[in-house]
Amino acid sequence: QVQLVESGGGLVQPGGSLRLSCAASTNFFSIYAMGWYRQAPGKQRELVATISRAGIPNYADSLEGRFTISRDNARNTVYLQMNFLKPEDTAVYYCSTVYDRGTKTAWGQGTQVTVSS
């Protein structure tokens, strides 16, 4: 079973930056595509970014190029660098992956990001 643990959230002012990390407890991390999602209060969870096992990123159109997803297979970790943060980026951020040939999904516990002055 894959376990994911996010970290790096917090309170930041508008225009600031944060880097989120997600550590995976698996020896097969390098073969998994990884994703970051977020859920704001009263809203549905939405996709933020994904990164393939080859390191190819994909982003939600609404991000306007402010976020960067990356991975370090040696550390079994995926990152989300968030720049020029806006109040509307406030949400709980989750990482996720699908494994066991697509039959199982793992989610982390989430990390809170609050953008406010």
C-alpha cells in the first residue's frame, strides 16, 4: 500500500511563494505518475498539476504559469513550487497517485495553504 505525506503548507501573503512536498512510501515511486490537487472551502477538489513517470508536467489552465511540479525519484518525493500566490489559491493541497495497474488510488492527508494579508 502506498502512503503519501504532504508538507510545506502555511500562511503566506499575496504575491509570496511556497513549496509543497509529498513523500511516498514505496519502492516503485519512479514508475508512478503523481498529481497535486486542491480543495477550497465549499468547492470540489480540483486538479492542479500532474507529472508523468518520465517527468513531463501538465498544469491546470487557471494557474497561468505560476506553479511548477517536479519530482525527485531518489527521494521518492514530488514537489509543487507555488509563486505569485493569490488569495484564491487558498485551499487544502493533496498529492495523489494511482498504482497497482490502476486499481488503487492513494491520497495524502493534505496540507493547508492560506494566502492572506
